[in-house]
Amino acid sequence: MALMNRKCICDLCSCGRHHCPHTPTKIYEKTEKPCLFSEYTEKYSAYHSYMPRENFKPKMEYQKGTMPMEGLSTTKRDFGVHNIVPVTHYRLDKFTPSQDEMDFLTTYNQHYNYSPVNRVSPIKPRDNKHPCTDKMESVPTYKSDYLPWNQQRRPSFCPQQTYRPASCRFDHRTTHQDDYPMKQLVDTVSYKPPSVLKFCNIPLENTTSYKSTYVAHPVEKRYVHEAEKYKPCEIPFDGLTTHRESYKGLMGEPSKSWKPVSKHSGLDTLFPSNTEFREKFQAWPTPQIVPKEPIPYIPPEGKMDLLTTVQADYSCPNGVPAQSCRPVQHVKKSDCFEGSTTSREDYKHWAIVHREPVKPAPHLKFPDEPMDYMTTNRSHYVAHTPVNTKSCKPPWSGPCTNIPLEGQTTYSTTFTPKEIKKCPASYSEPPGYIFEEEDAVGHRLYRPASHTASHTASQQSNHFGFGDA
């Protein structure tokens, strides 16, 4: 009974937000089993009578083919061995050397003669490989030459400061302010003559030096040069040019090559056409392929089985269709259907008579009178005063203020207010419970305080002997 009364934070929580940390606390206990206690497992318990459905999915195994594999490939069948013809090599003509001797002279050898030149001795001293063992004197020349003098300090000739500031206040005025005082502005009179236009009565003399000295000479008639008529030359065209006349091709000796003979060994012997690959790997004789006669198609005698692989193999013998737990809604059906609405009753269709269009006469007749430019619309149209159509919709009387609003709803009638209590698992120590222990999985177990009080009372009664009486 003591074990049944103990509860953890998951049992004490009433809001569903508090859970145990579920971390193992014991040192030497190593359990790989996860803690299956949660809010989901508490509310939705597992049904042990229900067994899961068997899996009808085929296993992923390799299915070996029954037909034997042929040793022929597309390359072996299509590409046969051909006869290899040896490569023909062309022999070069024998080289005949010339009998003249080569002088091996160049322009550089003829103009630039060799003159003996002595080698210049290096100015840089040689490196001394044997360093000196004496200790280096680290006293510089400045310290050795410029030594301090033992003389007394010369007295200062600077005059003593006898200036004392005046006790009166400083006026902060400068020499410029004293010599150049501020004067008032003086109004000066301008002696500039006024700019007024002066009109002259004397007429303007428009004669210029160009007009007086220019003499108009008579223009001579322009000479037009007449082009001479083309006369073709009577001498026939020879087709010779300066290049053809001056430069005539004369036969000369061809230039001789002074290139030395390149003697290669093995030019007289023939190049072998056989290789190691051709000797070792001989072509196999390919047998003649005999095509197989196609097997004539024989249609089956029975009817075709329209079952698929899924329907034949994946059949669920234990499967039962699920039954709906939702109650069936019974709809009341009446004999007559009311198809009238508020819009149909208030807004009824008006009987409108369409006006027939004015059509012209079937036969065209041209009148003798001139055209008056009157259209059919102008002659037949009569302007009427617009008539305001009356609305048949009943007027709205406005909202009804005297009728009280019915404020009752299904929620207000069926809802029963309950007192909101704080979740006991939110406290560090739940009220009414005393912490007892923490198991290996991480559940903090609490015991009710009433059970602990009754347990202590029973122990005290046994101690004083009341239990035996």
C-alpha cells in the first residue's frame, strides 16, 4: 500500500506542462531501457489484445535468371578479323657529297681579329679566414678625441627680472584705436554729368572710303574650254612592261647545300612489320553465325486473368473494413420544396415590351427631290420627359428599440464556472506531499502527508504498548 500511494511530478501535474527530467541518478546501475512513462502513455494506454498486421512486402533478394548467358557480344559478332597488309617504306636517294672544300669563314671572323687581353686584378680585398684573437676596443673615436674639461660653471649674465605689474586696471586699448578714431559719414556730391541723350539736327553722312574709291569694271565673259575628241592609237599594244624588258630570266647554277651528311645506322635494313603483340595475340577464327528461326506465336486457349500482382499476392485475409463511429444524420424530407426567397418576393420581374426597330423599305427608290440630310432618328425620335420609376420595395421602419436583445447562448446556459487552481507540480515542494526518494530513472517520488502522520502515530502506539492492549 505504501508503494501505491507514492506519486511523482508527472502524476501530480494537473496542467500537463510539468514532467520529470527522466535522467538516471544511480552510479553503478546501467540501464539501456528508455523511460516509457509520459503523458501520452498515461492517457492512451496500449491494447495488448490487438496484434499488428503482417508485412506482405517481398524481400529484396537477387533473383537469378534461368536462361544461360551467351558468350558472344556485339563487338565479336559484328567486327571480324581483317588481313593486315605490311606497311611499305620508301627508300631515300643516296647522298653524293661535293668535292669542294668549305672555308668556314664568316664576316665576324674576317673583321674582328683576336687581340690578347690580360685579366684585371680584383680591387676587393680577400676575405681573412683567420680571425684575430685579441679583444676588440669598443671605445669610439668621438669618446677618445672629445674629452670633457674640468672647468667651473660660468656665471649667468641674464638680467634680473625687475618688472612688476601695475596695480591699476588695464584698459585694453591699442595704438590703432587711439590714432584712428571712428568718424561720421560725410555726404559727398557727385560731379558726374547726367547721361541724357542729345539729338543732332545734322543728317548722318553715309559715304565711306569703299564707296568713294571703288570703280566698277565690266565683267568679261567666262572662257569655256572645249574638250578634244578621243582618237584611238593606230599602233597595236605589245603588252610589255618595264619589268619584262629589263629583267630577263637567265639560266644559272643552282645553290649548293653545305649541310653535313647525316649518317644513320640501319637505313639499309628493312623495318620489321611484326610486333610482340601480333606474334603472341593471334586472331581466333570466328565461326559463322547461323540465325535462329523465330518461334511461331500460339495464342492461349483460355481466358486472360485480369488480376494484377498486387491483387494476387498482397491479399489481406484478416482485414476488416473500418466501421464509422459517427452517428448517421437523419434529414427530414418534405413533399413540397419551398423555392421562394425574400429577393424573389420583393424584387419581381417587370413585363417590358421591346420596341421594334425601324426598318427601311425592301426596295430602294431614289427620290427626285434633293437630299434633306435628315436621319431616321431625327425624323422619328420624339423627346419625352423622363418619368421617375417608383420603388415597390416596402420602406424600412428602422431598428426595433423596444424589443430586448436575447443574450442567452448555448455556452452561457451550459457553462459551469470552475475555480482555477494552481498546479501542485509548479511548487518546489508540492503542498500536502513530502519528498521521499528519487529512483534510478529520475522520477521524484512524493508521499502524502496524511499517510506519514498515520504511520508515525502507529509507530508511537506500538512503542508505548497500546497496540498489545
